[in-house]
Amino acid sequence: MPENRPPHGKGQPVLDELQLVCGNFNMDLLADIIGMAGTSLVVGAFFLLQLNKVSPKGLTYNLMNLIGALFLLFSLCINFNLASFVIEVFWIAASVIGLMQYRKNKNAVQTA
């Protein structure tokens, strides 16, 4: 474990709560699994977009990006990296904007 990071259960409320739920489960492993799932969703959404399988304004693309970014953000709460944390916050914001635009456009089509 890196010396500059306190051990689990030592003043990190999120980790303390997760450790209560997960017991002795390796939190770094959990963070890696969830982070890789998030990476798969974000990269998968991009590949689907490049293959013209999804629309950048569609529900699937924006949900995949939002859920993927949330998973990555969770992972970063365990293994923090400021630059990655910041980009995930912006990725979440962009995905939420995309979902709001999707909903607005869907409502406009239904009322027309």
C-alpha cells in the first residue's frame, strides 16, 4: 500500500462504510473491477458510435457514458487521481446534458 495513503478504515468515511458492507473484501480489487466495468462502458459507447450503431444524441450512448463515468468515479474514490477525477466529473456533466437534451427532444416529438 502506498505510504501517502492511509489504510482502509483510517479516516476515510466512504471506505469505512464500504468495508463494513464488504467485510474483509479487498477494496482495491473491488475498485479495479468496478473501474474496469466503467472503462468498458465508456470505450464501448465510443466504439458503438464509431460503428454507427448508436446516435450521439441517443439514450443508449449517453447512459453508457454516464454509468461508465460513475463507475470510474467510484473507483477513483478508492484509488484517487485528481486528473482522472476531474475528467470523470466533466464526463458525467456532459452525459447528463446529453440525457436532458434527449428527454427534451423526445418530449417535443411527442407533443408535435
